[in-house]
Amino acid sequence: MALFEISEPGEGHAKEACTTGAVGIDLGTTNSLLAIVLGDGKPRALAVDEGSTLLPSVVHYGEGGGPGSVVVGRAARRVAAEFPHDTIVSVKRFMGRSSADPETRRLSPYRFAPGESGVVRFVVDGGRVVNPVEVSAEILRALRVRAEDRLGIKVNQAVITVPAYFDDAQRQATKEAGRLAGLEVLRLLNEPTAAALAYGLDKRSQGKFAVYDLGGGTFDISILQLQEGVFEVKAVGGDSALGGDDFDRALAEILLEGEERTPRRVREAIDAAKQAKEELTKVEVTQALGKQVTRALLEEAIRPLIEKTGGPARRALRDAGVPDGKGLDGVILVGGSTRVPAVRRYVRELFGLPPLADIDPDEVVALGAAVQADLLTAETPQHDVLLLDVAPLSLGLETMGGLVEKLILRNTTIPANATQEFTTFADAQTGMDIHVLQGERELVQDNRSLAKFTLSGIPPLPAGLARVAVTFQVDADGILSVTAREQLTGVSQSITVKPSHGLTDEEIERMLLASIEHAEEDVQARLLIDNRVEAQRILKATEKQLEQNGDLLSGDERRQIEEQMAAVRSATQATDHHRIHEEIEKLDRVSADFAKRVMDRGIERALKGHSVGEFDKGELSSHAQKAYSALRDAQDEGEETASPATGGARSAEHG
Amino acid sequence: MSTRTCWSCRAEVSAADPLCPACGKVQPPLPAGAQIDKFALLGFEPSFDAPAGLDDKFRALSRKLHPDRFARATPQERRFSLEQTTLLNDAYKVLKDPVRRAEHLLALRGVKGDPKMSPEFLEETLEDREKLLEAKSSGEPLDALAAGVREKRDRTLREAREALESGGDLSRAAELLARMRYYARYLDEVEGRAVEV
């Protein structure tokens, strides 16, 4: 591969040999950066905006709409106050978010086009409509073009970083933005993981590390293990609607007290607050909008925001098996907001360790991405490390009664797969709906629906005899594919899950929090549904036996069973799962003798012309087979009712 | 142990080996339905205890098998890499966990499916659960209850080891391991982790 000469301003003499045109890009909420591994094996961020390595993630759409009318970076930020509608700031916060979301409207001056499928679309100068993917692509394009100018080579491949909490759809959207900008996206990399990659290489560290990433708009926490050249992600967590922008807003709220809030004034106040916040990392007192602002005032305004990072951080530590940070070897700081002294103090308190911050917290993510780009493309990579990632949320299937059966649990190392067998619920059922879900809650309605499809062509068999194996496969990029296969006939169907619109990272956060808050509620709901499903099955089985073998009962016995069936039915109308359970048990008791008689008759019939051995091989007349499966059903029900360890619906219904 | 032929250099490869020892090429996974010895996949003999050096072996193999290593390889090799890494991640997860590891040991010895639980055990679990519900509703501390179940769990695991290692009653071992699942669930519930399991 050709060697390229590049020179960096500020180190004019340094002519470095660069072996690849693949770069690392940190597509950030507030700033975006581009870095590349140079001939000396070290990643370096390139100056891409007025001599700075930070390109503000601000895009201004100017008059005319032709080429050259789009301005990115500082130049765009300078005109933001003047053209608030036409200048998009922090576009990453809008990825996958609905324009109806009150959060979207909060302190944001944009005009939104009426959305189809709820995706945000901005109306900018001249009525032009752009979506967040297109705005992100402008930022990426600016980085690519400016890097090409610097390097004198074509940049056509990139590793782009995303928050650890981005789901499939948001990752796809980021890839799409890369493609729009003329880049082949080699890999999407989680931001905190990228940071650790940069640190691991520079410091040759071993052990367990927390990466505390407080950026402009998102907070991410990752627990990673670094050992013998392998990075393992042990747990991820975060709060996707929390960052330095919120600090600015909190201070701006104070600056704007008693003033009328025009979009322009709001923008000015936010800019002044941001500047004051940055100055206050060095001095104790400064001015903003003509008012005096002390560090103490700022810290008081942002303290509740900083403390919001504690919950996700503690949860991730527990998930990774290092509760309260005991056994943790270090904390890496990422994101410009970790420069705030109050944040550093809080981090030290939270983890009981002084945080590492020797790599510029703004650049560290881009540097790690550059390392990964080098690893993936170079003939002989400069560094020999491997990155093992995890699934950020559990993946599962809908089962009977609106419950979710999880197949791949959150924080499972990927690539991963899992297979679960399901059976038919009704006699002669020929189709089965496969509903794929993502989230931590017990009930379908509380999780996110990723895809739905129907497996048809199941042979018509008595309920419970057909076997459908559903397999989930998650690849190294976190993309899920699902296959359903009927075991007898081999009929199968598969899809790759590409949701049409994204789950916002905020939604993910909310779902995670809710799963913890609602744990008890979920268990109650699950028990109720489990018991109702059981009641339904046992009623069906009893009805079938009454119809086929009713002659084995006296009128009195029959009446007793039917009365108890009515009691079970009425219990299922109410919401007390204990009562349903009790009534089912009573039905079991009053029908025990009947069941025994049916069993005797079944065996007697089956044995006429069949050996007991053949019974198991399924070589039965359809009549005997029915009796056999009904018996087995009855037996299964008894077991499931009695055993708390094997509870849970097993079959999926064709709806 | 069965062997097969490397698709690339035609050398003989042990069926469980994901890499050809001669040319280093990644091998296709065994056909669907074939029993995979998760110990052998990582180069270990089956054992009740965690194999020594498990973490190191997992990392060393990951470094060779992971799809990131095959970004420039043929589509076929990329697919083998994905499938083998998936198997490796699963095997590692199973071998790390004492109960899953023991269950896999049983599966390798031909014991499959859910064992029948004894009525006495089921009764005992119902009692434990009732006590837990009572303690929860009256706000009593749960420590003593949890300690009791933890002790039962540890004893059960010891018994399972004996049943497995003496090569004796495998169905007894299966039932003991099924009990472990119940204990784990109970302890998760005490510690408020019910939904995360």
C-alpha cells in the first residue's frame, strides 16, 4: 500500500508517513472530530475547523439551497443566533425522535415539517426540508473533505462512533449518513469502547475499567475488561438525554430570569452560559450577559444533573460484577463536560478512584475510532487488539397471553445466537405469528416491537405436537436476524430485522428504568397471565374429554365438574391470580377420578393392535393419538401448576 | 474423537477444533443438530469445576476467530468466523457458570430434557416462597431466609458433584441441577433482580 506524506500545522517539521486512507470519526452531539493512525502507529486528530480539531456539529442552510449554501462548523455557529430556524445545532439529539416529543420542542427554535412515521424533519431556508440523517451527512462530508485537503489523499473508509445505547435503527441511520457523505462505514463503534481502545493502546493497561462519558447531549457508562490484547465490554448503561448542553440550559435559565424568551435571546443566553461554564473551569468568577456568575452558582445549578449519572453508573457496575466500584482498576473520562471540576469531584466520589484524564477527553473517542479503522484495514495493523461487544438490550419473542420470552439477554457478548422451541396451541393450527421484541419488561406492550412475520405451512396436528424452532442470530455489528423452522416438515422463514424507524436512546433508557421500577408489578401481571392461560388450557382439555368420554360419568359427577369449570371461568374474569390457581386446583381434584377413567380407556383402546413401544414412536391411529396427546396435556398442566420453577407460557398462538 | 478434513489444506482436523492446526484456517461449524462439546471447543477435557485458564483460552481463541479478524477475507470465511465466534461465546458463557457447566456435562453423557422434580422438593419450594412473601409483606429483613436458601444451594451443588463424579446416578444429578435453577431464581427475587435474569 502506498505511503502518504502529511504535515500538521503547529508541528511544521513533522512529516509523517500514513499507511491508510481509513479514518476514525466521532460524530458528536456538540462537536465532531476526525482522526487517523499515522506512520508512527499513533492516532492523531486532524485540525478540521479554523485550526481546531473540533468541528462544531452545527449546520447552517443558507440562501438559494445550491452548492456552497450549506455551512458547517464555527462559521455556521456564528450565524446561529441570526438564523435560528436555518441553523441546526446538536442534530444527534433528534436522531430517531418524533417531532411531537415535548423534549424536542423544549428551548429549540426549529420549524418542523409535519412528520410521516414520526421522524423529525426540519424546515430550513426557502422551505427546504431536511432530516437528521441528511444533516449528519453534511457534518461527515465536511470532515471528509477537510481531511482530504489536509492529507492530500482520498478518504473513503471510516469507523464511526455511536453511543453505546443506540439501537439497530439508529446505527443503520448513522451508517446511512456515512454513505450519503461518500464513506464506506467499516464498523460502528461504541463511544466509550473507542475511548478505552485509545487508552489501552497508549497505556498498555490491564484490568477492569469504567468509562464515564459525559458529552454534549448524552451520558454513557461502560465497564470494560482489558486483558492480553482483548477488550471485553462487561456492561453498558447511560442516560441519553443528559449532557453539557443541559448544564448550559440550566445556567441559561438563570440568566434569562424575568426576560422575554425570543429564539434569538435564548440562543444568546445558551452561548453565554456555555462560555461562562468553560471559563469557570479555570477561574472562580466570570460575566455572562452582563451578569456576574460564580463557580458556586454554576455548581449549584448543575448539581442535580451531575447526580443523575449515579444511578446508571451503579447499575452498570453491578451488572459487570464490580458493585460499588470495588475491584475496579480505573475510570476513564470522556467528553468535554468531564472538564467541569464538579463533575470530576463527583466521579472520584462515585467510583472511589481518581479518574484518568491524560488523553484530551474531547479527542479520545476519535483517536480510538482511528485505531479501530487501522486494525480493520491495515495489512499489518499497528496494534494487535480485539474488541468484544455486547447486546445493549434483551431480545425476545411474544408468547401466549402477551408475555415476552427473552432469547438473548442484555449484555450478552456478540456475536450470539439462541434457539427456542414453541408448540402449537390449537388443534390443526397451520400458522404461527412470530413477533420479535426488544426490551427488559415482561409484557409485550411495554417493549419495543422490532418485527412481525408469520410462519405458515405447519402440518395440521393436534395441539402441542408441531414443533417450531425460532433462532435469533446477532452479528458483530449488533444486527439481528430471525429464523423460524418447523421441525417435522422443515418449513422455514427468516428475516433480517431492520426497523423502519428508530427507538430513541431515550426510549431505551426509559424502558430500562421502567423494567426496574415495575419489577414487582410485572411479576404480578405475569402470574395473572400465566394462570389465565393455564385455566384456558385446562378448560379446553376438560371440555374435550367431556365431549369424547362423557359416558364414563354419572350425571352427578358431570354436574360437579361442570360447576367447577364455571368457577374457573369466573375466576379468570377477575384479576386475582391466587384465586384462579385455587379454582384450577379444585377442578383438578373433582376431575381426578374422571381423568383416571379416561386414561384407562385410552390405554385399553391404544393397546388394541398397538404395542406400548409404538406408542412413543407416534405410530398411532389418529384417535389414539388424540387420546394420548390429551393425556399428556393433562399431565403437563399438572406439572406446570405445581412447579414454580417451570412456569411461563410455552406456546405461541396463531392470531 | 471424530475428525474431519480441512477445507483449505486437506489436513486432518479434530471435529471440535474451530481452527485447522496445520494451516490456521477457520473451519465450518458442525452441522446443525450435532452435539457440540463446549469443553473441547476451547481445548479442555469435560470437568465439573471450571477449567483452569478458561478466560485466557477464551481470549486467545477470540483473537483468532472474531469477525473483525476476517474483515478482508472471503465471504465463506467470514461466515465461518461469525458462526464459530457465536459458538465460542456461548461455550464460554456455559463453562463460566457452575450450573450450566454441570448441565452441559450431563448433556454430554446423554442426559437431556427437564427432569421430574420430586413432590417433596416442590412442597419445600412452595413453603420457601410463602415465607418469602410473608416476610416481604411484613417488611421483615430477608437476610436469614436468603442465607438458608444459599446454604441449600451450596449443599445441592456438592451433592450434584458427587452424583456426577462417582459416575453413578445421572438422573439424580439432573434433578439436583434443576433445583439449582429454583434457588437461583429465589435468590434473585430476594435481591430484587427478578426481571434481569
